Amino acid sequence: MAETSLKRKTALALFWSFIDKGGQQVIQLVFVFILSRLVLKDEFGAVAVLSIFTIIANILQESGFSAALIRKKEVSQHEYSSVFYFNISISFAIYILFFLCAPLISWFFEKPILTNLSRFIFLAFIFNAFGIIQNVNLIKAMNFKANTRITLIAGCISGLIAVGMAYKGFGIWSLAAQQVMQSFLRSLLLWIFVKWRPLAQFTFLHIKEMSGFSMRLLLTNLMNQICANIIPILIGKKYSLEQVASYGQGSKFNNISQSIISDGIKSVAFPLLSNIGHDEERGKKVFRKIVRITSFISFPAALLLLVLAKPIIDIYLPPQWADVVPILQILSIGGAFYPLYSLISSLLQYKGRSGLLFRIDLIRNILQIIAILITVRFGVLGLVTGVSCVNGIIFFVGIYIAGKTISYSIKEVLMDIYPYLFIAIFSILPFLFLNKVGIENIYILLILPLIGGSFLYLLLVKLLGSVIIQETIDFIKHSFK
């Protein structure tokens, strides 16, 4: 009975997690479609170069304590409250520091407007801090339905505010307002939907007890995000803000399919593995199934994006954004392995091996820095090619190291992922050459690969005797029983 209950709870959580991530991406697509016609391209780039500072601030204020609280079986109200006040204090300290550094940011990029713009955008991570513990409560309860409602409501309202401001001629400030209002509304709604309230008590001992796990995770996340977001800064300094915008849109499109898969599955994988506890055999079985499901979805999604990049960009963005196409195509190749790599984090957090996760990510970031140093002279396309190569290589390095914690060998990994990779290549990649046979209608170039490639992929999977389709169908059916 407990097994059935866990399966049903997991299925529902996975379903709502996918709705959450998918809904966020749809909302983002709709508003970027509108705003790209109202706001200048270099203004998108100016906001994009500030993203690394917001990301760093969000990681520092959270300090890895969210994962520590989720992982911990029993959490007292005193512990929740102590972490809450700690997060708030850190967020204000970081804001003051970044506020004072804002003139240096504008000097570095030679854009005076970045001083006031950054000071306004950085308000977002103060608002984020007020909702961290409420969000942890929802995740621990696997209440992804409430999280989905909160995220989608905040995204819609903030997007509408941005569009209204853009129509009134506020330009770059409409993009900034969208970010700040989304953070404010999300935290406000978390306080409305989640009944937890902090106690008037702070105990530093609770912070110290969790700091061993959380600080290693903090360093890992901080290092990863700096390396992942250093490219826009390099492009903005060495080339132009317009090229930053092109890279940013290419990355966003690549992340749409990959983040829906990785965030959706990973957000459920960690709580699910944590609920299993110390049952090693069951943990390995569940993790392998997650890897197979991820491979089954990720590889065809990435190759479809490669094939559909040109018609999507031509339809979606104005003509001045045409240089996004090759960037997106290159990123989609490396992006095929990102959802699989992200599962390594869930596995090692479940095993309590955050130190090992740090070492794997350190290897990844060293390889990425080397690739950036080698390829930066070759322009934006050179940079993204280097990053894509690293994404493919590091998955196998990471899973080899992390797999040892559950006796998951490379041979087993290859058995779990390669069938779906090869089937995706044979069923989808040939559609890349449709324009070579005289087909020029942009909508045919969009629809034919999407429907034909997907159908052929599923057909080959079925004909080759894989049970993954039936497993996925059964998994979904369980959520409605």
C-alpha cells in the first residue's frame, strides 16, 4: 500500500512539475514574441549581461540550505525560522554590495544606463529571499500543483506589466520590471498559499549544523552558474550587446525543451530518491528508470530542435534576429546530454555526497574554461561549439564517477541511453535536409519534421521491442487512479 501511494504521489508530482516548467516556457515565449517587436535588440542584451549577478545573488542568499532542508527527514520550526532569517540577512547584505558596485558594472560594459538598471533589477533577489522556506515546504510535501499555480500566475501578470510598459515606450525598463515583478509576485503568492510563518527566534547552531552539506552545495552551484553565465559577459565586452541578445535567445530556446525535461524530472527525482532512503537496490533501480525515461525524451527533443531551428526563429523573431539560428543549432547538440547530466546532482544529493558533486562540477567547469579560452577568438559560434562539446564529454565523466555510489557501471549507462540516441538520429536527423530537395515553405519545414520525425521515432522504438513507451503510459495512468 505504501509503495502504491508513493508511486501515485510521484506520478502526480511529475505531472504538475512538467506543467509548471512547460507553462513557464510558454509564457516566456509569448511575451518575448511581443517584446522583441517593441524593445531594441541591444536592450535585451543589456538586461542579459546583468543576469549573472542576479543568479549569483540568488545562490548566495539561499546558501544551499534549501537542499539541506529538503534532504532532512525531520525539520523543526526553529530550523525553518533560523534559515529564513539567515536568508533574508544575506540577501540585504548582497544587495547593498551590488548596489555600491553598480557603477563598476556600467563602466566595464561602457553603458551608463546599467548603473540604475542594475540597482533596480537586483531588487528581485531580495523579494526571492522571502519565499525560499515556503517553497521548501511545498517541495517537501511534493505539492507541485500549488507551485505551478503560483509560478504561472506570477509569470502572466509580470509579463502583462512588461508589455504594457513597452507599449508606453519604457523600452529597457519594461524588461527590468518583468523580472522584478515576477519575483515579488511569486513570493507574495507563496505567503498566501503556504501557511507556514517564521517564529520570532534565530539559532545559529541550526545554521552551523546544516552548513557542512549546504556550503559544499553552495560552492558547487556558485561555480557552475559563474561558468555557465560567463559567456554573455565575454560577448558583451569583446563583441556587442546585440550579439549577447542573440546568444541569449539561442540559449533560451535550447533551454526550453531541455529545462522542461531536466527540471521536471529532477525536481521529482530528488524527493523520490530521498523517500526511498537507504534501500540501495531499489534506489539504483529507480535511478536507472529515470535515466531511461530522460534519454527517451531528451535525445529526440534535442535533434528536433536542431532540425526546426530555422523555421522556428524565422516565424518567431523579427528578421534582425536571424543570427540566432546557427547558435541554437550548435547548442541543441550539446543540450541533448544536459538533462542526463543534471540527474547526477539528484543522485549525489540523495547519497549525501555533495563533496563528490563539487569535484565533478569542478572538472566540468575547468573543461569549460579551457574550451572558452581556446574558442573565444573564433567568435560567438566558436564559443558555443566549445561549450557544446564539453556538455557531451562531461556527462560520461560525471556518470562514471557518480555511478560508483550505486554500482551503476558505464556499460549499464550505455545500455540505458544509447538505444534512444541512435533511434533519434536515424528517425529525425534526415529531415534536416528537406530544404535541399526544394521544399521552401517555412510551415512545411516546421510541421513535417515535427510530426513525421516524432512518429518515426516512436514507431522505431516500438518495433525494436523497447518497453519504455508502455512504462511511460502506465506511469501517467497511475497518476489518475
